[in-house]
Amino acid sequence: MNADNHTTGVPDLDAIVPSRHVAVHGSDQLQNEPRVSRGALLLLVVVVLIIAVVVAVFGMLRRKHQAAELTHYTEANAAPAVAVEMPVLAQSAREIVLPGNMQAFALAPIYARTTGYVKAWYHDIGTHVKKGELLAVIETPELDQQLAAARADLATAESNAALAKTTAARYQDLIAKNAVSQQDTDNAVTQLQARNTAVNGAQANVRRLEELQSFERITAPFDGVVTARNIEVGQLISAAGSTVTAGAGIVSGNRQIFDISDTRRLRVFVNVPQVYSPDAKNGVTATLTLPQYAGRTFQGKLVRSSNAIDPATRTLLAEVDVDNSTGELLPGSYTEVHLHTANGAPALIVPVSALILEPDGLRLGTVDKNNVAHMLRVTAGRDTGTTVEILSGLKPNQAVISNPPDSLNDGEKVRVVSTGKGKGGAKAAAKTGTDE
């Protein structure tokens, strides 16, 4: 039967029935699956939207917070950063120490007054010379010839004047006898006067050239020491000065040929602050100290002052003279001049870098408790190089800006990055002022 079926092509019922059963069973499963309701889908959409809104709001709030923090950071760091320092109070000092420069009591740069070649020089640097002693000789062949020509012109003028004198005397004798006219006599007299004038001019020219010739011999103007020599044998010397620089070859320039210094007594110029100017009186004894003579002091005397305060520095220029008969002190040396004070003035010590120089005077930048900068007009005293005394305009409890920027303005908000109670330099300066 089965073979016939396969042969005839009739489908097998047993094979068909199970497949239908399976199909029917599958339909039952599809019919039995639960269906999603429309309300559940709506609820799901609402939840998703709420989550999206929450995420968006959170993101907006976070960005707003970050923007606020950035604004706050920018505002906080936009203010200029400054370092402040509290001033150090220096007690009244019994003496003040001022820097000074030593100078020779008399210094003469010597220039040639004539043009020629150096024939010889006789004294080098460090040589002690006397007034009028010969330093060098200059050969001036052109000047010598000019002087010879001038003397010849003078002789010619004198001969012409002698002839004119004889002629005028003859005419005056003849006019008394009516042998010559008055006009000829007047001409002869006038000719004599002209010849005499020519003689005077020739004599003046000869004296001028003789004076220039005398400058061939260069002599010392006073007793002293040769501190500079800028000539060599055979070197061309002009009236403007030397044309050579030692160690650098030939250099076109105007330099003195010698420097003579009188070092038996030295001058020391000091600038006395205005507050101490009453103590800078003539005759006051001053003590000098030099770095090359540690532990030694030299006595000087204040001999004169300018009797006027320099408006630019508010200081009084004073001169202290010191004896140097031993020759230990050298011109040009740095020295510290100690002057006794009658009434010491207390001062506040601040760093030199804190000063602001303006056209109307000195100012200091200070910071209050609200970090606001204030510019104060102050009066400065002694300047030690790293610190300076503030005599007026500043209070001890005011914090000073030690590094004020150029663009700092009064009332500007600042950012304090460091605070000190007075650096070592200020403390040392204050201690020095107290111990003195």
C-alpha cells in the first residue's frame, strides 16, 4: 500500500495528520501569549520622558555650577598677585652712616695747547711731582716756522715805522718853511700812525706764537701725583688732546695727556637726608671706614655744605675733608661716613623694591584687611641699597607691598600671595640703627 502510494503520488494521511496537529498546536500557543495593553506603553513613554528631563535638568544645573565656579575663579585670579611685608621699626639712632666717594682735593686734567709730536715724557703714573716740574716736551716744527715768519714780519713793520717816522719829522720841518703842502704833511703823519699800528699787530702775533711755543713744555700745575698718562714718544698731539688709548691702539678721540691729583688731603661728598640736615654743621667731626681697612677708622671734618636741600632727593650735599699725609687713602675709594646726630628720628624699614618713584615724589603701596591696595606718599631717609628708611607717611601696622606692579592703582583689588614680618635685610638694618 505504501509502495502504491509512492507510486501513484497520493499523500500519506499519517504523515499529514501530525503536521496539522503541530500547526494547530502552534496556533494555540500564539493565541495563548499575553497582549501588551495601550496604557502600559503610555506609562513606559512617560517614564522615559521623565528620565530624559531629569538628565537634561541635571546637565544644565551642572553646567551652570561649573560656569559659576569658573567666573568665581576668574574674578579671584584677575586681581594682581602681590607679596606684602610688615615694616620693621628702627629705634632712634645716635649716628647715621652715609655712603661717600673719596676725591682728590685738587685734580687737573692737562691738555696740550699746541699741535705736534711727543719728543719725550719724563713722569709715569704714580710719580710724585712738584709744581712747575717738566712732564713732557712736544716738537712743533710748523709752529716754530710760523713764529720765525711772525718775527720777520715784525722786523719789517718796525723798519717801515722807522722810515715813516723820519718822513713825518721831515715834513713837519719843511711845512714850517712853506716848502711842502699841508696835505703832504698830514699824509706823512697818518702814514706814521698806520705803520705804528702795524708794528703793534706784528708784536701781538709774535707774543701769541711765543705763548703757543711755550706749551711745547708741559709742566705740573701744582704738587701732586700723576694719576694718568695718555702719551707716547712720537705720538701726534693736537690742541684737543691725546689721540691714543693705552692698550687699544690708535683711537680718534679727545683725551687729556696727563692727570695730576693732589692727594695730601681728600674730599668726601655725602648726601645728608633732610631730617638729619640740622646735624650737618661746619666743624662737625666725622668718622670714616673703608672696606680695605677693616677695623680701622679715619677722622675727618665737615667743612662745608650746599646750604640747600636738593628737591629731587631731599638731601643736603656736604663735604668732609680728611687728612691723607700718609698716602693710605686713595682717590675714588668708597667709604662710609659716620655722623653723630643730636636728635635721632625713628624710622620704618622697608625693602627698596617697595618704593614707587613718581613725578610728584615717592609712594608706597599698602594692602588693607579687605585686600584693597592704597598708595601712600612717603618721605624716605637713608638708603642702604636693599632697604630704605621711611620717615613719614607710613604706619607700623600697615602691610607694605614689596613688589608693586607698574599698573597698580589706588583702590584696586589685589591678591596676596605671601606675607612676611620683615625680611632679613630690614631686620638687619633696623638692628644696625638701634645699636648705633
